[in-house]
Amino acid sequence: MTSNATDFRVRLAWPAALAALVFLVAGCTDQPAAESSADTSLASLASTAAPISTSSIPATSTTPTSSSTSTVEVSPVRESGPSLAELDWKISFNSIGPVRVGSTKEEIEAALGPGFEISHVDVLGEALSGHSVAVDGEILLHFATYEPDNPVFEVLITASPRFSLASGLRSGMDLAEATELHGEPKFWFHAASHGREWVAFADGTGDSGETIHITSVGVESLQAGIYGEPSPEDPQFFETTEFDPDGTIGTITVNCFGPGRQSCS
């Protein structure tokens, strides 16, 4: 894994959690010590999605924990809008449903139409500044930026099982099922990310050079991967192909940030 990829993940390691939006869960009790400092904010997001297969993630996660986002203001719900049962958005390299990366808040509101609650929040423990999008109180996604004064939002995050990649992969899905769709996975985390774990599959889905990034979550721990010794080049970086198949997909992020990344345009 290149240093650029590691640097990218360290920054994208959202020190808190929008994570109230988008991860994978799999568990091994004998995980490296970095696990103990796990970012509960991101974890809380992934723990709110509805069940998929035998796993579940609340409107943004699997086992509800303390929320990592703080609501500052909420736009009033408009008079009419979609029912949750009708929402089945696809996640692409530059969008989640009608919400595209690189849009302003006004453009996102126009794309969504009436009926959505848009709340200002600090995402991932203030690592990102942005907004949540909800219907009937259920958080569907977050759109955010690394620069508070930036009117354009370059990061989209979801932990809702209502949305999926074209393949069908979605938050809350068992890792075993995700492996059938995309091939064998590899997992990694850096201590600077508070134990947040990322996963990529044999077909390239989730790779560091792509715009779509995926977290995983364990059954009894924050991580689904089963780790041994850290990387000899970086004692804080861990990588593995061993995992708990009962772990799940956590958050799914569409992001235009980072060296060597594809453009979202």
C-alpha cells in the first residue's frame, strides 16, 4: 500500500463520526490495541441502518451508540415529499441518488425536492462540516466538506441500507454476501483513524484510487478484520485478508479528496 494511500486514509479517518452515516462490522476480540480508541462517532452512524440479511445498521449503523453529529439548525420539512418505502437510490462514483458530489447546498436541496429534512451538523467529530438529509426522522446521508467556508460539498456519506451500488452492495450487508458480489476482501486501518477499518474487494471496489470508499464493522468489535503484526514500514498501519464473515458493511462514502484519486466530475 502506498504512502499516499495511507496519508489519504489517515485524513479521511474522520476522527469522530459522520460516521453517523456509512461502516462494516466483524469481530475478533484479539484485535490490536488501536481498537480501544475506536471512533464511536463513525461507529454510531453505521449502527443505525435497518437490517439487511441477518445484520443491521441503523439509519446509519448496527448497534446504536452515542451520536457523533451535533445538529445546529434544521430546515423545515416541505409540504410534500417521498415516502421512505419509495427510496431505493443507487450509489455511483460521483453521487448518491440525486445528490452529486461537488454540489452546493442549494443545488442539493433542488435535486432532492420537497419533503426532506436538512440539518447542519459537524460530521465526524468536526473533521468535516456539513449537513444530514433525513425523511421522517431517519437519516439517509450526509454531505460534507473539509473546509467550513467551502460552499461546495466534496464528500457524501451514507450508512442507510436503502441505498446500494449497482451490484447490490449496501450498508448492513454481511461481508460473506459482499464477497460473493465483489470477490475476496482486504482490510486495513491506521491507528490515527481511531481503529476505523476500511475494506476493498478483489474487483477493485473500495480501492484507495477510487472515489467510493467502504468501511466494515465487526460483530463484537469495531473491526471485521483479524489482524496480526503491523506493517514493518509503519507500526501504526495494519492490513489483513482474514476476517469474520459475519461482519458487515458499514458506511459507504463518495469522496473527491486525496492524492491519486479519480475525479468526481
